[in-house]
Amino acid sequence: MEQLKEKYADRDVAFVAMYVREPHAGERGFRHYSDHESYAHKLGYAKELIEIKDLSIPVVVDGMDQTTHETLGNLPNMVYVVDKDGIVRHRDNWLLADDVDEMLAELVTRDDPSRPVHKTIDTSELSASI
């Protein structure tokens, strides 16, 4: 998402991530993570995620009851693209930067045809997730 944020920095696009839960708490590769015991514990994990991924986009943290996450679909890496009028223009069950880039390019070009934007993100060439 950081690459997309940079690409659309001069356009009227905002990025927000939501930390919801540890989907693999205690599993292989994630043994030092446990299910959240308190909201402070959850905030600590969210802060660690921000540091590990070097995120500059705002990260909101869902409540312990997961109400927002459940309302949005309850999957671990969901993505929504919402236009200026609050209409969901793209929803996916998994964060695919290619698809988000394509939708954002279309929306910002439609918003200002004198400054067209083209999809340029191709995650097949990246070795790490965005």
C-alpha cells in the first residue's frame, strides 16, 4: 500500500489500514504472538506491525469485539476502494495491489481527465507483500 500511497500522493486519495486481529496467533512462524488479552495488548501488536512494515499510512485498530471487522466481512486482508461520494467502487477478499491500482487509476482519471493515471503496480514482480 505504501507504493500506491506514493503513486497517488498528488491526487485526492487517502489510504487507511485497519488492524483487526492476529490471524495465525501461536502458529508456526507466529509462535510469539497470542490472541489479544486486552485492548492495550492489541494496540501493542498494531504498533509492532506499523514498525515491521514501516507503514506511513494511518492505522486504525478495531475494538476487542471486532464489530467493524465483522461488519466489513471478517476476512484477514480485505480491501475497499470508496469514492468521494462514499460509494464502494471495489471490494476484494484479499489485498491485491494490482487490482487496487487499476481501480484508483480509473477513479482519479475520471475525476480529472486532464491528468490521466495508468496502472503501474505489478505485484508479480515483488518478492514481498505490500
